[in-house]
Amino acid sequence: MNCKPGDLAYIVDSQFPENIGRVVKVVSGHGDFRGEGFCWNIVATTALKGEGEIDGRIMYQRDGFIADSCLRPISGVPVDDIPAVVNLPEAFKLAFGAEMRAWS
């Protein structure tokens, strides 16, 4: 498992590219969903793009669930200082102690 309840984490994989790099709080276990592996119930700092549409509009929501494999915990960051938008290179540096290089 990458995360545990109470962790802050950032999304490293999503079917919606705009969700990658977003910060979420891991709330509790959700269980397996459609064979994706173990999933967590999460709450995001801002709305994430979700699956499905309502009246032709794409859904956005602040809570839901996501596979553990799609998350990486953030450690050493005080909860009160979490920004609404994360600087992904800086988060990468904090999490891994290395500079992030562009992928092509």
C-alpha cells in the first residue's frame, strides 16, 4: 500500500490528465473496485474531474475514491499549509528529494 488513512497524497495516475498532481486527503478504505486493486475514499482540496456526465455536463467533485496505485503520499508537509493548487515539481522534490525532469 502507498497510503494510509489521514495521509495527504498527490495523484500520479488518472484517466483524466488534469487530475494528475492534485492533492487529496486519504479518508478511509473503499475496497476493490472493478479489479483496479484497493481503493481509498478521498477528499480533494479542489474539485476533481470525475467519470460520467449529468445533462451533458462533465462531473466535477471534491470527494470520491481512487486506486492506491494512483496515489503517492506527501510527508513532512504541515496540513494547515496545503495550497489549493500544488506546484508539481516542488511536490516531487519534497517527496523524492530530487529535481523533477520533463518527460517526453
